[in-house]
Amino acid sequence: MICAVYKSRLKADSYLFVEKRNEFERVPEQLMQMFGAPELVMIVPLDKRQHLGIADINKVKVELKEKGYYLQLPPPPINLLEEYKKEIGYSRD
């Protein structure tokens, strides 16, 4: 299985995986509007890879087959203050 990976010009660190280069027919119109004009990053042979950066390669394959696309969003930012509070056992209760 080969897929094309595009990055968003509007949403930082957001990537759209589609089954074939320049084929966005199965991607919802609203998603394409929010994503903006896609910029090709690479063509990836998924069968020859074991991982894809932060994306779960098995989930990518399943969603490509079922929906025709996979949207990778950046992880939420880590709240360092909250992490520190957990670490020291701080509680407002």
C-alpha cells in the first residue's frame, strides 16, 4: 500500500494521508477547507515501514481503507505546571 502525505498551510504540524497523489474525493469538503491547500510532502510505501513518526501505522492503513484518508494532528501541548503539580502531589482539596 502506497499513500501520499500532505501538510497543511493553515494548521501547523497537521498532515493528511490519502490513498493516491492528488485524490481528495473521499476527504470531506469541510476538512479540506480547514486544512487549506495541501502541500505534498512525500509518497510513502506503507508496506515497507514499521512506523510513521507519531502516527500509528496500523491506524493509518485502516483509515485509508475505510475512509480514504487519515488526518494527523499535532499532540496537545503539555501543561508543565500541571505536570509539576502531579509530580509533587499537589491537590487543591
